[in-house]
Amino acid sequence: MTRLRTLALSLAATLTGACSTMAPDYQRPMAPVPVTFPGAAPTEASAVAPLADTIAWRDYFADERLRELIGLALDNNRDLRVAALNIERARAQYRIQRADLYPAVGAGGGQNAQRLPADLSPSGESTVNRQYSATLGVSAWEIDFFGRIRSLNEQALQLYLGTEEARRAAQVSLVAEVANAWLTLAADRERMALAQNTYDTRRKSYELIGRSFEVGAVSALDLRQAETQMESARGDLALFAALVAQDENALALLAGMPVPERLLPAKLTDSLTAVHALPAGVPSEVLMRRPDILQAERQLRAANASIGAARAAFFPAITLTGAAGTASAALDGLFDGGSGTWSFMPQIRLPIFEAGRLQASLDVAEIQREVNVAEYEKSIQSAFREVADALADRATLAERLDARQRMMTASRETYRLSDARYKGGIDSFLAVLDAQRTLYAAEQELIAVRLADAANRVALYRALGGGWQ
């Protein structure tokens, strides 16, 4: 009997090791995007420059304050913490599913006592029969001959690996969000300082015109126009003060803690990144390394594996239950010689009539795979658009920045000339007001373009998959 038991267990282990799944062979869908990014002509610099996803964020961002702030956010951000916990949960779920590949061995001991009344006892007297047992056995271990359990195991593995990619994608997003929030705060603080200087200048001008009005040197129209400009600047100052407070709140939320003042910028920096330019690369290579694309592919692989489990459900399920141990009518004789006992109960279940349930389950699995294919292709298309939009913006930013700088220089000179002509009695105060408004708007627009230039560098780094290292 021992040989029979050994043979049965060896045969079961052999079948389990030799079986293969019934899942269809996985083939990565073709990327539904052009072979090159629009406006991304290769250059000598891009041929030797490292790709974005190979550059760690500490090496990409040049400002030490921003690097330290990003480090705080990665340590304390709650969304990233949830993503890490999701990995641990998925790992535990994978271990649960993987355990089904192996027999669950358990030990047990028990007593069975039965009293027979006198009229049922052969001896004519009431008796109490007792039986003690101690066993070690396997209960309902399914031999994965058709790969159902292995398919489910593969599905759980891919979902677990997908959570790893999800955490990396969350880190990429967090790094970019912190950088953008930091830049927005810098721009708004610079706008607020500009509004403060403008308000101070216009207030002094209003007070000067007020004294001139008192002596009849200027008209009431000039005084009211100066007051209008002053109050407009005061309103802008209050607006930017509120925006700065909101920006600081946003940074505190991203960092998961109050941000020290020493890490906050006073104005936009012209040396945001240590890398001058990022090569776009080939879409089919660059996009496939993005964590969100890899996550979508893991989900597609999981859906592909679930088809194997649905197909295997059409075939017989073989389970083994067996136990070996000792049994005795007396507790003190439980481990005496000759008290050994064993049981072996193989079972097979063949589905015959399921009212379409198995076919419906297979249909669901196949449809889910098609859904994941569409989502995978859409994620590639979305990523392609993000890169293309960032490249399109980058192509015109240098010209826009130069134009705004020239416009501000011209506006400042126009204001100087208008003010001189007004003081010389040649022009009215209206020309000075127009020049003031134009200069103020030009300075605001220059800050906006500088912010767009810095934010574009962050957007391109994120779109190309940088920030997870």
C-alpha cells in the first residue's frame, strides 16, 4: 500500500509539473501611432543624449530646493503610500493564488464515541465504543492537468506586477505635479511682487497728481485716471496674494506635510533642469517603457491568462484526498504497532450540463481581453499625444520667449518716452496711462511665457516616462 501511495503522489506531481495552460499565446498589439513624433527631427545632440526614462529626477532637476521638496513628497505623499500598499495587497493575493498549486497538508486528531443501548447491543448490555485517531493528510488537492490553476496564478502574477507599474506611474505623476506646483508658486510670487511694485509706483503717481490737482496744475480727469490705475494694481495685488496662498496649500498637500519656507521659491529660476534637451526617440520604443503603458500591458496579459482558466473549466477536474495515520480503540494504544491506517479518495468531475455557464464565462474572458486591448492601445495613443503636444509647445517657446522679452523692452521704452512727453507738456496723461498698462501687461505675459517654458520641460520629461527612478 505504501508503494501505491508513493506512486499516486509521484504521478500527481508529475502531471502538475508537466501540464501547460490553455491560454492563447500572448502577442503584444501593434502600437497604433506613427513611427515618429511630429516635429521631432533627429539631431546630433539627440543621438547621444540619454532618454528621459533613464534620467533620475535628482539628475534632471537642477534646483536643490526643488529636489529636496520632491524627496519630501515621495516620502510623505498619501497617494503614493496607497500605491505602495496596493502592491503589498496584490503580492499577498498572488501568494494566495499560487498556494493552490500545491497540496494543503494538515494534521488532525480526534475521538469518536458511540453508546449502544442494550436492545441493540449483541451482548444484551449497553456499551460505549470509542475510537481514537491521529492522521496526516491532503484534502481535495486539484491536479492542474489542464492548467486552470496555473492560468489563475499567471493572472494574479500579472495583476501584481501591474501594481508595481502603477506605483511607478504614480511616482512619475507626483514628481511632475510637485515640480509644476513649485513653478506655479514661483510665478505667482513673481507676479505678486510685480503687482506690489506697480501698485507702489502708481500710488506715488496718484499722490503726485493729487498735489498738482490741488494747485490747479492738472485736471480732475487726470486725477481719476491715475486713481483707476492705482486701484487696478491694488486689486491685482490682492488676487495674487490669494493665488500664492493657494499654491502653498497645494504644495503642502502634495508633500504630505507643511513645506519649510526655505524650500519655497521667490521667483522663477532660469536653471530649472540640468539637462538642456531631451531626445524624443522612436515612439514604439519610448512609449513602451512608460510605467502607465506597462501597467496597461500587464492588465492585458492578465486578461489573456484568464481565458486559459475559462477554457480549462470545460475539461475534467481531478482532485485527490488522502490521509495516513493511526487509529485505536484505546488512547494508550494509539501509536502501538499495527495501528496504522490510511485512506485514498481520488475524484473526477466532468461538466456535462451547465446551462451555458461555462461558455458565458469564456465569452466574458474573451471580451475582457478585447476591452484591455482597446485600453492598451488608447493608453499608447494618449501617451503619444502628450509627447507630441509637449514637442509642439517646445518648438515655439524660444520664439515666444524672445518676442515677449523684446515686447517688454519696447514697452518700457514707450513708457519712458510717454512720461517724458507728459512732463514736458507735449502729450496728455492718457498716453502715460496706456504706456503703463502696456508695460504691466508685457511684464505679466513675460512671466507667463517663462512659466510655460519651465512647465514644458517638466511635461516633456513626464511624457517621455522620466521621473520613476
